[in-house]
Amino acid sequence: MMGIRPRNGVCQAPRLQEDLTMPALDGMRILDMTQYEAGTSCTQALAWLGADVVKVEQPGVGDPGRGVRTGTLNSPYFINWNSNKRSVTINLQDPKGRELLLEMLPHYDVFVENYGPGVMERLNLTYDVMQEVNPSIIYARLKGFGLSGPFSDYKCFDMIAQAAAGAFSVTGEADGPPMLPGSTVGDSGTGVELALSITAAYVQRQRTGEGQFIEITMQEAMTYFMRTRIAYAEWGEKVAPRRGNAAGAPTDLYPCKSTPDSEARGGNNDWVYIMVVTSRMWDTLCAAIDRPELLVDPRFEDMWKRNENGKELYAEIAKWTRTKTKWEVMEFLGEAGVPCSAVLDTYDLFHNPHFEERGFVHDLEHPAHGNIRLLGWAPRMSKSDVPIERAPLLGEHTAQVLSDDLGLSAGDLQEMEAAGIIGGEPVFPAK
């Protein structure tokens, strides 16, 4: 990564290089005090775009996400959200550790944190404090419910944010209870929105030379992903309904034939989702499944009749899908022009020909796990390419970063380690 060195306490933008294939955010430096997923997804997105992200962690403990579901310091959860970062361990409870962080700050463009309510205030590392040290700093805070309002002191995780933003209320069967959505968009969706905001602030700083304060709440960010469902709420005067998998017959989830491989993995994802939006798609579906008589069946002659007789129509289409695997249905209907997808499970994501051909699955070596496989970063930029690197071990880059940023010698580092101000070298566990 190309480092930015401060001039008069202000980080400078990198000069335009002739090599236009350099990473898009090459030159941006981020001091990362994030944990779990919401904050870490933000800084990982920026790292995948080329920013130099230095993750500050507590010695011996680190980001609590390191131990999710495993009790180790290198959980798959942590590894999936911390690629392309460097880890530095500093004891911020120690006044000298806090001072060390502030000494590092002028070397960075952005500071990001998503600790619980009041933590940064107790550490006395708020925006006004950091702005005195680095006047051009972009200081980003990600909170569950924000820094103001009656819920501001409440703790928050992904599921809490999704419940608070209405996502539970529109998920599940129409006559069933609200349901937890499966993806963690309350966390990672907020993180990506914050990453976009940080990038915008960075671009703005190129024009003005000024940093700024950014606040984002998980509850408010999650409502961005609710806008289509909110459109059915008549400007807040009605409750948007749950509707299960159906979205107007014959759009629905259909059962497919199991394979020995899918049965060995449980066999409960042998389904395909078929979506018919226009009359042309309806015509194409009937032709593709070789059921032209459905086109002239009075029960299905228009969309209103199809909705009225949805159960009967579902049964007719399911007769066909049950004779084929989910992959066969997807290929058959997809090539015919009917929108559909097999229900890919988490095994399928790593073993399907589409991702393989596009190079979306990456094989990496990790000291704690040996070979690991990570899914890639969706945006593809013709003039920016950042190879995916493994997540760091706890404190793996402490000596490197403090030496480069502050000119500390090996002796200085040893003294601080002995005093408990920084962590020591990480332990590389056996595979």
C-alpha cells in the first residue's frame, strides 16, 4: 500500500500516478476500531477497494468477533469480515496506550468505530479530541440507534436492527408470526452504507481540505432496504403485509427432485424460485414446461384469475418441477427467458459453475486453518484490482505499523510490550 505522510498535521492526497490500474483507494489510510460485523464490513469493503486499513485491537483479546462460535482468536466469522487488514494491538485502557493511538492519528485519513454506547466517551477519544490532533480527520461512528433520541443508550446487533427497522414484520407466512430474515443485512448493509459515506467524505476532502464527522445508525440504515416493502404501506398509513414466498401466482417457491448429493447434505434446499412478472413470461413458462393447455384454461386466463386460483396453478407447475433437480429447472427456464433460480445453500455457493467461471471463490492459506475459501467482492472495476488477502492474526502487524508510522525501534517496542502498552507477537497455532 502507498502510505500517506502528514504535512502540518494533515494527511495529503496521493499524487495521480501514471499507472491507472492502481487500487481505487490507494493512499487512503484508515484507523479501524471496529468489532463484530457492522463496522468490520465497512472497513473490509474499503480495504477491498485499496485502502490501507489498520485494525486496532485489545492485546490478548482482540475484536470479540474473533471468538464467535469457536472460542479461538481466528473464527471463520472473523476471517470472513477482516480480509486485507493489518492488526495492531494497543491497550487503550492504559493512558500511554491511548497516547500512542493519538500519536498515530496524524498518519491516517479516517477513523472508524462501532463500539457500544459510551465507550469512546469513556476512553476520551471523541471527535473533538481527535480533531485537535488531526484537523482533517474523517471520524465515522456506527451505532445501533444513534447518538441522540430515546433509544440512543440501547445496545444493538443485526437482529435487533432488523426488528427495529421493520424487516421482521414483512418476513414469514401471511398467517404466521414475524420471522428473522436469514441474511445479516442489518450489520453488513449498514457497513456498506458507511463505506460509501466515508468514500464521499474523502472525495469531498480532496476539494476542501476539511475532514468531517459521520454518524450512521443500524436502525436507520436498515430502512433503506425496506423501501420496496414500505411502498405498500401507503405513506405510513397501513401495515405492509407478510406474504411468504408467493408474490402473485405463479411466482413462488417450488419443490424439486433431490439428488444423492443433496440428500447427503440434508436435502432441504431442493427448491427453485420461479418469478413471472409479465404476460409474455407466463406464455413462455407454459411453453417451457410443455403445458400449453394452461394458457387457455379459464382458471388462469389472466393475472387476476391466476391469483384467485393460485393453489391449483401451483400444483400444476409443481408437477413439473418435482421431476427435475433445482439446477435442471434453473437451466431450462433460465435459457427460455423465465426468471428463476435454484435455492443455493451455503455449500452450493462454493461449488457452482457460475462462480467458478467468474473466479468469485478465492482459495487462501491461513496459519490457523490451512486452506480456506472466501467469496469475493462483487464490484469489478476495470482500472482497480485488489487481490483478496487473509484476515490478520491478532497483533500481527503491531511492530511493522508502529515502526513505519512513528519510527519506533525494536527496543522501544520491547519496552512497551513489557509495560503492557502493546501486545506481543501473535502465536501461529498449528493447523
